[in-house]
Amino acid sequence: MSDYAHPEALIDTQWLADHLNDPAIRIVEVDMSQEPYTNGHIPGAVFWNIFSDLLQPDLSMNLEPNAIASLLSRSCITEDTIVIAYGSYPGTGAWIFWLLRTLGHQNVLVLNGGYQKWVAEGRPLAAKLSNFPETKYPKPTPNFALRVTHPEVQAAIEQSEQTLLDVQTPEEYRGEVFLMGSPQRQEQAGHISGAVYLEHASTLNEDGTFKSVKELRSLYESRGIAANQEIFPYCAIGGRSACT
């Protein structure tokens, strides 16, 4: 992990394999549907549905403290639990890292390489739903300094002090697709005017792990982004921008 600027935020597959039965951790799989989880998940993982558990109807993140406390409670998570986050899509775990840090839960780690690397290494999978006793997670106090608001984005468009970074797919950037399909009437596809473009997948290695800090610095510099700039990354619903 020495190739990363913040290795303390990541955990590798071998460490997780050695700690599957550790009662101090709770593994969380996050996906758009339960199908990947049902087909085979890391043993002991609980499932969070992106749409019904994490998003509001307008696709914004649900940061309502009581709703999040309920989700953490039914997942058998306490304030001391070490949460290990991953998903079937590379980088999804970083979204949960951002969410829990925003809500004040500091003990959260991202499985580097996620489900992709775990399966490629031939590690065990389970099909049975993981059930644990509920806890009583206290109502969290969100730290909204870890996100930006619409007025702040508008100010970034009008000024040059911050950089907007679009990390969607090329099709989404061009407005041909919104998230997973053709844009519906109420959905405005495309990109924010003036945003720098860098597809999220280019920040990952072929095995789903994050590229080294040296590689990432070179990648961002190739887009005219310097290390001392304030960056506002965005995508369709927040998952990919969270791991950028």
C-alpha cells in the first residue's frame, strides 16, 4: 500500500481473507440490485441497495440522520465497528467511505480491487443471505463540509478558483446516456459547462485496484490539474466521483 497517498483508507484482499470471522468488522456490499449479491458475495457481507437504501427519489444522496442510523443498525454496525466496503463495480466502496465519513463514522475502509479482484484470486463466495442481530446506532451528525452545494458549483463555473471534474463515461459526458440508459424527460444528460473530463475507470488498474499516487498525479496533470487545485468531481449519482 506504500504507493498510495492515503494507504490507511484501503485494505487488501489478503487482509480481508484473514479476517472474515473477525467480529470487529462488518463487510458491506453496495450495488444497484441484489442480483450480484445473490449470485455470490464475500462471506459475511451485508447488502445495501444503492437506490432503496442510499438515494432519494431525485437520485441525491440520503443523508437524513435517522434513515442512516436505521440502516447501520439493521446491518449490525456500532460506532466501533470497522466497516469494509466494496461492490461489484470497481470503486463502489469509496462511495460508502465518503458516506460514512460524512456521517462521522471514522472506522471505514475500502477493499482495494473490490469484488473483481476477490473473484479473480479465487477467494470464497457465499450465496446465503448474511443475517446479524440489530444494533442501536445513534443518530449521526453529518459533516457537510465534505460535499459541495449547487451554489458552490455555480460559483466554480463562473470563477477559476475551483475545477469541476467530470468522471462519467464518454457516452454520459456527450449526453447520449444518463447513468444506465437513454435520458428520460426529467433527466438532463451531458456535462457541466467548463468541466474537465477524465473517465473514472482510467484511475483504476485492470484488476480494479487504484492506480498509484505517481500514476494518478501524472494522469491528472495530463488534464491540466495541479496537486494544489481544489477539485469538485462529479458523476450521475455520486458513486464514481467519490472514488476520484
